[in-house]
Amino acid sequence: MERRVRVVIADDRPTTRRGLRALLALLPHVDVVGEAGNGQESLDLVAKCRPDVVLMDMQMPVMDGVEATRRIKADWPEVKIIALTMYAGHRADALAAGADAFLLKDGAADALASAILAQVNDTASWSGLSELQTPN
């Protein structure tokens, strides 16, 4: 039996969180273990739930996704963070903060699924995912 992938969704828009949750529900080995509406809540959830992956919006109130990524990676370097944003200009900041991958929100749903599985399986097989940017 394959191990289940535990995911936290961090985005300030409830409709985006609902959409991501619905998309992830279609993946057989993925469990959404929490949702955060800002960067501080994402830190609290990572401490409590110990997810494998965090889907991190870059623009949120209280604490933005860049700072939340930096703090999560400092305390829990094993947690994989996939930066999600509407703006390609956030790529450099997200990756510098420690994000493991970067996706634009308007990208294909299969790219998100592949990114989650690739991060958990520590594989670099991102072939065919032009909208996905990794630090390498």
C-alpha cells in the first residue's frame, strides 16, 4: 500500500482553498489535513499537523507566503513547499525563501498533482510541466 501524502493548503481566499481541496480529493493518496487563511496560520498548522507538503500562496495577510515559507523551512526543512501564485514575478522570492517548487495558479491541474507527488517522492521528473519551476 502506498503511503498517504498529508497536505496543508495556505491561501487567504476561501474559494481558492475549496477549489484546491476539491482537486486534491480526486487524488487517491492525498489527504488535506488543514487549511490556513494566512502565513501565521500555516505555521501553526505545520507545527500541529506535520504535513508532507504545503501549498503556499505568496500574498496573504498577517504574514505573507514568502516569510511563512522561510520560517517553515527553518523549523521543518523536511516539509515540501509548493509556492502557488498568480504572479510569475514572485518566483525568485519564493525559491529564495526555500520553496521546493513554484506553480502559477492558472496552470494545469495535472501539474499540481505531479508537483505534489514529485516532491514527496523526491523525484526530478517534471517533464512536460512547462509552468512548473523548481530551484534547479
